[in-house]
Amino acid sequence: MFGKRNTVQLPPAPSKNDRPQEKAPTTPKRGGSGSGSEKQDQFSELKQRLHRNLVDQIDMTRLIGDEEELRGQVREIVEGLCEQENTLLNYNERQRLIGEVLDETFGLGPLEVLLADNSISDILINGPKQVYVERGGNLELTEVKFRDNGHLMHVIDKIVSSVGRRCDETSPMVDARLQDGSRVNAVIPPLALDGASMSIRRFGADPLTWDDYIRYKSCTPEIRDFLEACVIAHMNILIVGGTGSGKTTLLNNLSSFIPPTDRIVTMEDAAELRLRQPHVVRLESRPPNIEGKGRISIRDLLINSLRMRPDRIVVGECRGAETLDMLQAMNTGHDGSLTTIHANSTRDAVQRVETMVMMAGFELPLRAIRQQFASAIHLLVQAQRLPGGLRKIVSVTEVQGMEGDIVTMQDIFQFEQLGTTPKGKAYGQIVSTGLRPMCLDRLQAAGCNLDTGMFERRTLVRDEVD
């Protein structure tokens, strides 16, 4: 974490009688005349000084043990430094000070308190003095602040360097991830005009499961059983949704239906997927180096993965020329593949695929692209974030084929929004459309004998109106 330094023996903490009485306290006494802003500035100054003294006086490489043991060792040292500072802090203030110094040393500084809150789904940093979080579908401005832009840049560098990436003037935008899989995007000056900006999409320590989907009425048992059968039957599934709709979480849960005997190769820009199967090969793209060379794209990984004898290919997101290679892989014996795409509806997804295939540089006619899509993709599952922050599976759509130049599709299950509460929260019902899937014979051949009654026209679940 720090460069190697000469170890300096800390002097013993002075006793109360040895403290110089004339030294002015670093932090004003409680109830003093200093304003809250002045106290906070003095507290921040003291924290910086303690952290500098800690770095100057110890060699972190000489400390031995796991993180908890190291934190305990460093805590004792910081407590000694606090004694030397002769600060007039009460117990709670001192514990807060020590905790923040430890967060700066071992963690991500001011972000640690937000990362410890499992109710937060997104952390949005707009410069060093403005940090928002999303909690329960609503954005809230927090009291968390960074000391200055340099402090924020230090935290960004800490995050991106841990995954072998960089963020500087030559590469002012970067995608990275935290240790728990949370997705990070950072943009720094000169692109970010008001100081460095960072967005963290949390990947909770306790991710959503299918039981959670059903409990929150984001899905129904019928939809879950149908999707499980489709994955087992090696159908190619495209997950569709806008930003923040829950595509990656849904992809994670769909992948849980893949049998443990299959060899799975995953490809992502920033590794987020947590597959539970024993035979998984995880690949991650790489940005160019400081000379602009050495970039490995998702497309490169996808082409290489075809030589790795995969039973399943899982691409975190198709967003460019790799879409053509994904369609070709699905059409050449790699059934059972899964991926996601940004689109606001299943029909929009077809147009998005057309656009991204054209990015591959081949002048293919639209009809040929649509034929590739219709033969490669068997099922589209659309996730959507509704007004009020609710995330639901709003449609499960089967691709039937081509009629003329049009890709024909039919909705098997669908969410019907019935209205919005006075608080702005959408409500509605998930229905079975009454259309019988064409893939039933394929599901039965794979040993998945579903109750066909689930496809009769009816309401499967209805939201309660507050």
C-alpha cells in the first residue's frame, strides 16, 4: 500500500503529567465558541496529520497478519499518535478519528461508511464535495465529502490500480470494480469540469435470488420455471433493459440454472458475474497501456473463447462489434449462451443489434442481420426499472422467426402497468398472455415437462396499492 520505508521506533505515549500544558488543543472543546465548520476543518486537519505521521513512522510491509490483525496493530499505533497530539476529544470523537484514519490506510477513505450500508444501491460522486446515494429507488445527498480533488483522485487511483488499470490525463475515463464485484466508472479532469466524478453500482454482499424476485413480485414462479427450462434446454437468451434495470443481476440468476457439468466461459469489461458452477473460466477485457497499445476487447476474448471448448458462453454486455461474433457463435453450435443489451423494449433490442453489427465494419444488408438475429436468439427477457424505483421482469418474449423482412416475436409473459400511486410508485400485474410457446417440444426433449396450464391467459400476480 505504501512504498518501503525505514522503520522508526515510536516514542512511548506521554503520560498526562508529561504533556506540555501550553500546547493549544487541536480540536475545540465541546461547547466552545468555534463554529461547526471550523471544528470540522480542524478535525480533518488532525486526521491528515495523523495519517501522515502513521505513514512516515511505520513500514507497512513489516506488519504481518490478515487484515483484521493488521488493523488491530495499526489501531494501537494511531491511538499512541492521538496521545502525542494532546487532543481534547471525547471517547466517541476519538474512536471516529481512529476509524477514519484506518479507513484511509486500509480502505477507500470517506467511501467506507457508504460501502458498509447494504441499503445503498448506487454511489454517485460529483466532485469532492457532492456525494449522492440511491436508496430504495430515491437519490439522496449525503454529508460525505472528500478533502479536495486530490483526495478523491487518490481514492480513484487506489480502486483502478487494484485491477491493473489507470486513470490519468492520457486515459481520463476508466471502468473498474471493487473487491465485492461492484462496478466503478470514473471520469477525471480535463473531461470532468467540476472535479473528478465517480459512479459505483453496488453489488451487494447478499445478491437477489429467485426467491427474492418472487417475494418482491418482480417475477412469478411460472416465469422462473419457464426460464429454468429454457436455460436447461440450451436456448440462447438475450436480456434487455435500460440503465439500472437489473440486467446483470438477472443474468447472474439465469446462469444459476446452468448444469454444474457444463464448461462456462464468461467475458466482461469489469468482472461482476458470480457464477456458482465449478467449471467456469472468467475473462476480463483490458484497456490499452500508456502507449496506446495492448488493448484486448470483448470481441478479442469472444473470438478466442471459441477455441476453449465452451459449453456455454456468457457475455456480460454486448455493446459494440462483438455482437456480430456473439450471433455467429450462437449460430454455430454454441447454444445456451447468455448476454445482455441496453434497450428500452424487445423491439428496440432488434434495432440495437442491427446497429452494433454494423459497427463490426461489414456492409451486411438489414435482412441478413435480422436473419442472423432470428436464428441465433430464442428468447428475450426484458427487465425494467419502473417509476418509484421498482425493478421487474416486464416481458418474456419468444423469437418465432422471420416474416418477410420483419423479425416476428410473441410475448409469453408480460407486466401490465395499471397506474401510479400518489407517491409516484408504479403498480400493475404480471399476466400470462395465453400464447403457447413454440419451444415446448424442445423443452420436453430436454426433459423439462412444464405444466402447459401456466400459459393460459390469466393474471399471475398483482401489486398491492399502498
